[in-house]
Amino acid sequence: MANDDEPAAVYAAYNDAENSKDFPAMAKLVSADLRVEVNGRVEVSSAEEDQRAMLELFRSYPDYRRELEEVVVEGDRAAVRWRMLGTAGRGIEVLDVSGCSVVRVCSGQITEAFLYCDGTALDAVLSRAGGG
């Protein structure tokens, strides 16, 4: 891995932990006051809310994974193109959402993330997790 503080390395480590459902590793990579906006709306305002959203995502899609397609870094920020995938179940539509995130990293932790995507399945998961 590159420098621990490099945004691309931190985001890749978080993505690996997410895909492995490794909550302790995920928690180490986000700041306690993490702020996440999805399409311009605040959806997550803490590391605890992030964990709740991820738990709901994994519950809804046990085979969930996110594939990173491209990362561009500028200073303490990274722009990341990604694709979230998960099999449908229990009356929930298939998760196949492509999008982009702009994240800011400080001291080896993601402090803010701005996600842009068109995905009603993702919106539904965030709603069930108590966001938005």
C-alpha cells in the first residue's frame, strides 16, 4: 500500500474492508465525525451512522461488493468511480449502481465523502438504515 495518508490508499483499504465485511478495519479508516452526502443530501453524519448503513446494506445484499474502476487524486482528496453490486432478495431489487465519490482524507481517515449516483436500491437501503 502507498502512504497511509494518501487518499487513494485509504479509500482502497476502506473498500477492501467493506467488501470483507471487516467492521473494525472500516471503523479505523473513517473519522468519528464522518460526513457523507449522497447526491447533495446529508445521509451520514458519524462513523456510527456509517456502520448502521453498512449493516443494512449487508443485510439487504449478503453478497454485496463494490468494485473500484478509477481513482484520481489531488492533494487530500480522491475522486473514485465505482460500481456497487448485490443480488436481489426478499422483494428487494437487484443492486447494480455505478457512481462516483469524492472523498477527503486527513490523518489516514476519510473525513467526508460526496457520492453521486442514480440508484433507487441504494436510496432504499440508506432509508432503512435511518439516513435521509
